Amino acid sequence: MPALARGPGPLRLRLPVPSLPSRLRDVREQLASWAHRFGLSADAVDDIVLATHEALANVADHAYPGGGGEAELDATCVHGEIHVVVRDHGSWKPPRDPGWRGRGLLLIAGLAEHVDVQRAAAGTCVAMRWSLPSPSTGSAG
């Protein structure tokens, strides 16, 4: 018998890159609201939201040199884990002068339990995972 799903269904957002920076606050709020419904601690939700924000900011900064394109965010709960995937179909470009920036992937790796970054000619995919708390242990985080 399959395990019963906990919490809401998937969260799927398609975001035009030119408007992405101005929409990040709304995206963070939607993701936080979605993640809270799984019984996660505030700290665990903050980790998910910040890591996802960083992945989306990387799309805005690096994926589409011409400014067009789309970022995809898919958040699901599968087998007791939160999975968040941020994807683009652009061509990654390094920043001209990263200065104090350029640590987004390092931050993501510190916030998520598992991170997989795949770069290809067809775009970049950042897949992140976090475990849900078991019902007997309470909130994760």
C-alpha cells in the first residue's frame, strides 16, 4: 500500500526572467506558506526558502545573457522528503566582477541536505532535498 501524502500538493511556478527579481518576495512567501503545511520548523522552512531564492537569483544573474527566458520552480513532497527543483533553459555565464558575490551555490549546499547541480547546453537544473520530520520526532530543523 503506498504511503499517504502529507501536506499540500506540488507547488509549480513558471517565472519570466525579466520580472524575476521583482517577484522573488512573492515567490518566497508562496514557498514558505507551502512548506509550513508539512509541519516543518520555522528554521527548516527558512532554509528551504533561502536556498530556493539563491537558486532563482542565479537564474536571473547567469542563465540568460539577453535577459529573456524563464525560471521554473517545482516543489514536491516525495517519500518523506521535500524536493525543490529550480531549472532554466539558458546558457550559464559567469559574472563579470563577482566582488563579494558568487557564493550562492556554497550557501545552497550549506542549507539543503542534498544538492545536485546539472549544467548542460539546454540549461541548468538545481535539485535540492530536505527530510520531513518523522511524526514521532516533531518538527525538523
